[in-house]
Amino acid sequence: MPGGRPRSFDPDTALDRALELFWQQGYEGTSLAELTATMGINKPSLYAVFGNKEQLFAKVLDRYFASPGAFAVDALDEPTIRGVVERLVFGTIELVAGKDTPRGCLTVKSVHACGPDARPVRDDAVRRREIGEAALRRRLEKAPDLPQGTNAATLAQLVHTLTDGIAVQAAAGRTREQLRAVADLALRGLLND
């Protein structure tokens, strides 16, 4: 006996569309009706393939970190602290203010714009961000070029604070050029130039 109708949509394409919509509008700013319309599927198909809205968002975050946000993991392979930090900061600018991306950061929006009902979504976004900051801290701790007396955990937190600020400024309409100028100034002070 057949196992039901075959899918009439590509789940990867639908997930990419959901990613873009969540990135533009945030988790709570995106309705199920908007998701199904954007993804080109109906609610039963959304639930069957992706689960509920919260489960879909978790899959979207996986996609976000594996694709447009993958530069952050790649940055940790840079041979110097300068290289790591520059790649994180300038990669963030391209991510949040690029020509082909929505303005702002998906996780920053999720952390700041979730009400009590979306607490699990916020907590998941915070947890993922903490994992990224911990990976940066570990990379800094084993760096031979970490200046004497520099606390790796504090430096990792400072870099994340800078990239979060860049994301907020991008969402507010700052241009890539404006963000790069701010980043250049911040990095000169941060990296003792």
C-alpha cells in the first residue's frame, strides 16, 4: 500500500525561504500563514516535514550557522588572533549588511525580540551564541600571540559585543561602509595598533 502522496515541494528550498523570512522579521514577527505562503506549502506539510514553528526555527538556525554564518567557525582557523578577530568582525558586516542578505542578525533578533511565550526559542538562540563565544575563548586561550595579561574570556566577550553592535547598527540602516569604518577604529584599539 502506498505511503501517502509524494511531496510537491523541495524541503531544502522551503527551509531556505523560511530562513530568509525569519531573518527579515524575527521569530515572533513571523506568522505561520506567512511561513506557509513563503515556503509554498500548507500547514499539514509544514508540520509533517519540519514540526511546529519552534522546531522549524531550530532547523533554520542550523541552516543559518552552517551556511551564511559558517564564516564564524572558519575564522577560528586563522593563524593569528588578528586574523581571527578581523575575519569575525568583517564577516559579520557582510552577513548583516551584505547586498544579498537581510539586515541584521537572525540570532540577535531572536534574543532581543522574543516574548515570554517564545522563551524556548530565545534560550536556544542564547545557547548557540554561548557555544560560539566559548569556541572563540578556547581558540584565544591557546593562541601564542595572546598579549600577556589578556583574559581570553573577556576578549571573546568583547569581540561578540562588537559583532552584536554591528548587527544592531545594520538592522537600523547603517551602510557597510559606515560599519567598516567603525570596525576599523574598534580593531585599532582592540588590537593595539
